Amino acid sequence: MRFDVITIFPEYFSPLSASLLGKAADKGLLSFGVHDLRDWAYDRHRTVDDTPYGGGPGMVMKPAPWGEALDDVLTPESRLVVPTPSGRPFTQAVAGELASAPHLVFACGRYEGIDSRVMAHYRDVVEVHELSIGDYVLAGGEVAVLVMVEAVSRLVPGVLGNAESVSDDSFAPGRMETLVEGPVYTKPPVWRDREVPAVLKSGHHGKIARWRRDEAFRRTAALRPDLLARLDPKALDKHDRRL
Ligand code: ADE
């Protein structure tokens, strides 16, 4: 799978060569391109922004450099992802949808955003996703793109080791869709007088699975009642109903 990012701050993206993503790139499962938007700004100062029509604070990104850049980087198979606080919420389900695409192009806005005609134009050309990573405002789209690239990449087949399954993750489509995962433990069995729950040391896979699911329900009820309210009754098993 190929990712291209267009930004005025290419240096934000050095983490792409680290850790899980770097290893997946070395294996040839993922490839990354990071492009400086100013390479498509042809005036002496390589200007990418201007004052907003209608007045108001801040600056808006000019359409021309974006048009030149996107014409060069997009292909007919690409999906264009534009991070913006006014976008559709980026969720695990959206990450799963994007992971099936062969090519994602991310357009990082800064300042007050990108001239709206850019998205209007490219909606006629490719699939465009305007996405928000949460109800807060960042200084630009770069950090949101890192979040999305990492969430999408780990769903690409082969990127995680065989032993790691994404189906038990918090929010995973299916049985975990509206649940967060419960607590996890490792050795030693006692630390500062706190014991690992006995069931996890029992070797009884059925009981362990039951305990994990119960804990996921408890944690979701305590910390994310909004998620529990959306729980599909069809996703419950007989024991869940008795909790
Ligand atoms: N750009 C600025 N804030 C953002 C957010 N919350 N999500 C995505 N992109 C953004």
C-alpha cells in the first residue's frame, strides 16, 4: 500500500521510518512519499497562503499550489484524505475502509484551512475523505495524518506479526465494535502486593475469554458510557445479557 503526504512541514514525518511502520516499509508492505507543497509554489517567496475572502482572522491556503501538487501525486486509484476538525470522525471502521485502498494521498492544511474549491474540484476526480481525529483543534493536519497513517497501516495484512490479532482490539468491527479492551498484566505474578487476577493464570481459555469480555464491559461502562449506549443487542451473547 502506498501513502503520499503533501505538507509545508515534511520534517513532521520522520517517525514514518521508525518502529512498526519502518519495518513494514523495509519488508515492502508499505511505501511512503512526503512532499513539500512549496515545491509547487512558483513565486519568489514560494507563497502558499493568502487572506480570507469575507475578512476574518488568519490565512487560507491558496488553491493553485494544491491543484498543481495533487494533479502530480493523485492517480485514478487514489483516495484523497484531508484532515480537518470539521470532517467526519475518523474511527476504527474508517481506518479499516481506508486500509483496503491501494493508494492514499493526504493533504495537510495549515492556518484556517485550504480554499474549499480544491476539495470541490477533486471530489469530481477521486474519492475524497475529509476526516477529524477528535473534537479539538490542532495547529495543522500533520499530527492527524500521523495518527491516521499508523491506525490504517497496522490493519494492512502482514504489517502486524501473525500472533497479533486486530479483531480483539478496542473498537474492532464485530464483537468489540462499541467496547474498549479491559486491563492487561505480565510477570511478575505479584508486584507491590498487587496480584494478577487468578483466572489469567488458570490456563482455562474459555474462562479467560469470558473474564476479558466482562472486564471490557465494565471498563466501557465506567469510562465510555456513550459507546455502551450504541451497543447492538445482536452483538451480545447469553452471558453478556446477565451482567
Ligand atoms: N486539523 C486541525 N485539527 C484537526 C483535527 N481535530 N482532526 C483532523 N485534522 C485537524
